[in-house]
Amino acid sequence: MPHDIETRFLCLADFEPAARELLPHAVYEFIAAGAGEEITKRDNEAAFDRIRLRQRVLRDVTRLDTGITLFGQSLPHPIMLAPIAYQRLVHPEGEVAAARGAGVAEAVFTLGTTATAAIEDCVAVSRSPVWFLLYWQSDRGFNGELVTRMAALGAKAISVTVDMPTPGDRRRQFRAGFKIPDSLATPYFKDRNTGLLKVGTAQRRAMPTWADIAWLRSLTTLPLILKGILDPDDAEQAIGIGADAIAVSNHGSRNLDTLPATIDALPAIAERVAGRIPIILDGGVRRGTDVLKAIALGASAVMIGRPYVYALATGGAEGVAHCITLLRRDFEVAMALTGRARVGEIDQSVIW
Ligand code: FNR
């Protein structure tokens, strides 16, 4: 990371052009790509832009508390890192560097089944919780073993991707000829080539159904999060099956174009969930005001995806830590200027 990190990267958007310059074209396209015409990808951010905030004045915001409680655990702020595949494509230390950066910035890090590093190595370098995200693979028992092993390896929660029965039409990635190098080790795939990800084809993936989720639930006492919920009925079913949380996500708009922006999908889901379980939101979160808006509309926490991968490419662990810190500081500014001293004070009345 260059020494001018503080002056060069002032907001999350600053990392993308820097990463684009550094990364091979096909790798950049793999990260940046959204599905189809990228209507939803643009909307994930634009939908936040359409929401206006209500300023409140003369309240005591000298001491701001960004802390939240999730699954009975205190976290110093509500910003987390989403699972992102194949991070050694952008940095030699991959997920280990990202986890170290998350630890410095006191953020939860989610390691995916698509990781190019072992969870023990991420846990060892991060003072913050590390979660494991399961991508279902065709060998049912193998999924069960992965989930069962994770608690002993230090994972503090299990997230399961539920929104990807097939890879989406990521045209930019296909046009750029992106391929996962055979040399890239992926310790949590039983067989990367036949089991799960066939980039560039319209092939179906092995996918869990509700019955499989119920089975996973019975295998672990760790908090279970279903990632990729966009419909209130699915949220209801997630609660019924014993999920501890849901992640409102459209997979960074990488799967189905013209899905709603996640911030637009959130209110109806939050209304149905009615506080029974926490909701995490991702997709297009780039500014402190986005974090504030997500919480106001019913989220307990947010995840960021692409921005921290661009930061990892640009500055390794230090870049990731700086990226999270920028967002946290920006969130604090948004809290102060809307007169909210604690996260619990952020409700719908903050929206104009
Ligand atoms: C992802 N995402 C993702 N999700 C998941 O459940 N498992 C995975 O392996 C991946 N891999 C992945 C790779 C890349 C390159 C991207 C950009 C995204 C989706 C990710 O967890 C998250 O939902 C979005 O990235 C959030 O949106 P933003 O912040 O990127 O707009």
C-alpha cells in the first residue's frame, strides 16, 4: 500500500480505478461483472441514491456508539465482509490478508467455499469473528462434513448461499475470457471442476432445497444464515426452518438481472420478519449513508463485497482495513448529522 493511503483513498469508490489498473483485465471483469445488462447492478447503488435523509439538530452526538449485538455477541460496528470467491487471484495472500485487514478494522469476515485459503489461517490472523459460507455441492454428505467441521476450526457462524441454482449471465466476464487457473487451490471444493462452478456455461449447480437446509440446521449449533433472500415468503420459510438470520442479497447482481435493488427489497422483508431474526443486507453498500439507510429500513448489519476486493488488490490487508475504516467513519458522520448517537436510535424516521 502506498504511503499516501489516507489521501489517495478517501471513499470506497476510490479503490476500483486503482485496482482496475493493477489487475489483469479478465480478473477485473470477473469481479466487476453483473448479470445481463447490469440493470440491477447499477440499481443496487442508485436505489440508495434515491433515498433522502432527515437531518435532526441540537442532539448530543459527542459520543457515538456504532456497536451492535448479533447472535448474542457484541460487535463494534455493523459493517462486515461478504464472501468473495478466489481472492488469491487479486493478492498473493488472498483471504488471509482480507481476514487480517478485517481484524484490524474489527469487522466480521466471511470465508466462502470458493476460498483459496484455509479457515484456520484466517482465524489465526483476525481478532474478529470469521464466518464460513457454504456453497452446496452435489455430495450431500460432504456438505454436512464441512458444516460440522467448521465449529472446531473456529467459524463463529455458518452462512449458506441459497440464490444460485445456476450461474448468471456474466457477459463481461465471458467476453474477457476469464478462467480460474488450475493452479489455484480451493480447499473446500470436493471437485471444483465437476461439482460446482462451470464459469461460462449455463449449467445448473448442485443446489440445496428447504429440506437440505433443515438437515444442515440439525447438524450445527452455530448461528445459521441464509444468504440470498429477496422475498418475504422465503424469509418466513427461513424463520420456520430455524435460520438464525437472513441475508437480503441479490448476489451483488451477478445472477438475475432486473431483480430489485436490495435496499428496495428490504422494507417488505423487514415488515414480515418483524424483528424475529436479524437481517443482514448486501449489494451496493458504498457510503456511510447507505449503512444508515439499510439499518433505518430494517437491517441489523451490512456486508460489502467488491469494494474490499479492490482494496485487497490495491493494498493487501492494510487496504482492506482502510476500506472498512473509511466506511465506518463515514457511517459515524451520517449518524452525527442525523442526530443519532447509537445504532438503536436509527429507525425509519431518519428517512425523508
Ligand atoms: C461474490 N459473491 C459471492 N456470494 C456467495 O455467496 N459466495 C461466493 O463465493 C461469492 N463470490 C463472489 C465473487 C465476486 C467476485 C463478487 C463480486 C461477489 C456475492 C457477495 O457475497 C455479495 O453478495 C456481493 O458482492 C455484495 O454486493 P457488492 O457489495 O459487491 O455490491
